[in-house]
Amino acid sequence: MSSAHKKALANGRTEGRMIREYLEMVEVTKPKRGRRRTPDSITQRLSVIASELRSSDPVTKVRLIQERLNLRAELASMKSKAEMALAEKRFIQVAKSFSQRNDITYDAWREFGVTPAVLKKAGIERD
């Protein structure tokens, strides 16, 4: 295998990681039905749960404990705006060449949830 081939493979792996990181963030932050939760709203709900746990019956306590576990996991998985901005910047740098190499269209990116503004910055246009 030539050094150019090895370099191309390494470049493809690097670009793939950058694309995957951004898409995972997009997928996690996709709008869902209902009001979107923020770290502040989760923290507030956790404090309400803590006070409700003191006076709840056993079945309600179990439900509240499970909700608390779910909220803590959700809070831990939230990415900061800086992390999201960095992943977006990296995506923009490599998305066009990745799209061309892998025959990924504008519509495929849009259906996944990548915004038109990000695609425009990446140089990916509608056909």
C-alpha cells in the first residue's frame, strides 16, 4: 500500500469521526414533541423530586427515583454550546468532501436533521 493510499485512508477515518460526532449531537438534540428541556429546567425538576421524595408513598417514591435517574442521565448527556459549536465547525470543514466521496445529497442531510444554514456553510447545495 502506498503512502498516499495510507494517507487517504487516515483522512477518511478522521473525516468520518468528525461527521459522526456532529451527527450524534444533531440526533440527540433533535426537537421532540412538547417543550424542550434545558439544564436549568432539569435541575429545577430534580429539586422538586427531592422534596416530593420525603413525603411520598412507596410506589410514588420508586417512580420519582426512576425519573430522577432518567433526568440525571439526560443532564449528563447534554453537550455545552461550545462543544456543539466545535463539532459543527469540524462538520462544516469536511462535509462537502465527505458528501462527494459517499454520494450523500443535500436532501439526505436535511432529512437527518442538519440545518440548511450548516449545509450552506459547508458548501452543500440542493441539486
